[in-house]
Amino acid sequence: MNRIQAITMHCRFFPYILVCVLAALFLYPAGIQAENDKGTEITSRDMTFKGAENLIVFSGDVYVRRPDFELWSDKLYVYLRSDADMDETAPEAGEDDDIEKIVARGQVRIQGEGREGRSGLLTYYPDTEIVELEQDPRLIEGKNSVEGEKIVLNLKDNTSRVYGSEERRVRVIFHSDDSDGDGQ
């Protein structure tokens, strides 16, 4: 296989590999944490609990820090299950079993292990371990990136899909390592 064929093959599989690696590194299922777990810390200018809606809203320079990633956004919505939806045998209140979905809106940036994701909207469904990035989504690792109309990551089965549209096609930027320095 010549060098051109090798680069072409890398380009074909790069989007799948990049999305899977990024998902695994900074969008861990919330129940899996490091031994030196410091928990999850959320800071923002305001926090509102809307009991009737089972909703917690963090707004204004939201920052989430976990052992495995950091997240920034303008707003963060944590949708809790209604009492009827909660399993009475759940270990403790406030755990992931109590969360229906998490939505980050506005200048969303998630970072971990030298990798980064950006979008206008990020939605995470703990039950299915599905993450959706919308509104100009982009995943970045070093000089490499993938973007499209929508990026869907399935953390449970380690699959991903990048959707394009007429207005926004899927775009991959891939830089191969040129260790021998000949530029070919």
C-alpha cells in the first residue's frame, strides 16, 4: 500500500475513531468515576429549582467540573424524573437514576484529555447514554476535527454518527503525522 492509499484509508475511518475517542474520554456515563472522585461541581451566577417542572436551571457562566471532564455553557438544565417515574429502590436521591436528561445551551464547550467538543446545544440522556450535539457541533483533537449539522454519540455501544444537511455538509479535517519530514 502506498502512502496516498494509507492516508486515504486513515481519512475514511478518522471521523468514526475521533468521535468515539472523544465520547469515551469526556462524556463518561456519570456513574463511572475515578477512584479519587471529587464529585461533580457546578458553578453559575444563578440557580433555580422549579419543583412543579422537576427542573433545575443553572444560568450565567455555567461551569461543570468532574474528574473526567469540564463543561462550560450559558445555561444548564437538569430535568429530574417525576416522583411517579422514580424507582423506589434507587440507591440514593440525587444519583443519576433521578435524572431524565441534561441540556447545556449557549456556547457549549466540553473538554477532557486534550480533546474538545463545541456546540450551541448538548443533550445527554443517561438512560440510553446518548449524547446529541447540535447547533454548529464540532469535535476537536489536536489539529484534527469533525463537524456537521448534528453529532450523535451512543456511549453504551461506542458508536457515533455525524449528520449533514444541504446547508451544512459533514466536514473532516485530518492531519497525518509526517514523522519522516519528506512532506509526501
